[in-house]
Amino acid sequence: KRALRTNPALEGKLVLRLTIAPDGRVTFCEVVSSELGDAELEQRLVQRVLLFQFDAKDVAPITTTKPIDFFPA
């Protein structure tokens, strides 16, 4: 929301790669690609994803990609 207040036309696709540990913590996150053109926002999103907590499962760590589409307000 903060980025949209600064740039109401902000839009594009962002793809993140993240690793989720068996205890549910996100242990790694990076921007794979971005159409946003806002490096500060991208890094804030990475930092936010690193705070995510998923349910613990008895599995090996998993690395996956997550596309996120942003549309103007």
C-alpha cells in the first residue's frame, strides 16, 4: 500500500524463489524476476516473506517459486 501511495500506477509481475524448512520457517527468499522497477519495494517484499511461518511438516526443505501480480489501485 505504501508503494502504491508513492506510485499509483505501480504494476507488474514479481517472481520470488523461496525455501521453506521442515519447521515451517522461510530460510531463503530472492527475487527471480520483476517488472516493478522498484528495487526498494522488492527488497521489502523479500524481507516480509522471510518472516512467514508455515505449518511444520516432516519433509525435506522445499524450494519453490511464487509469482505475484501487482495491479494499480
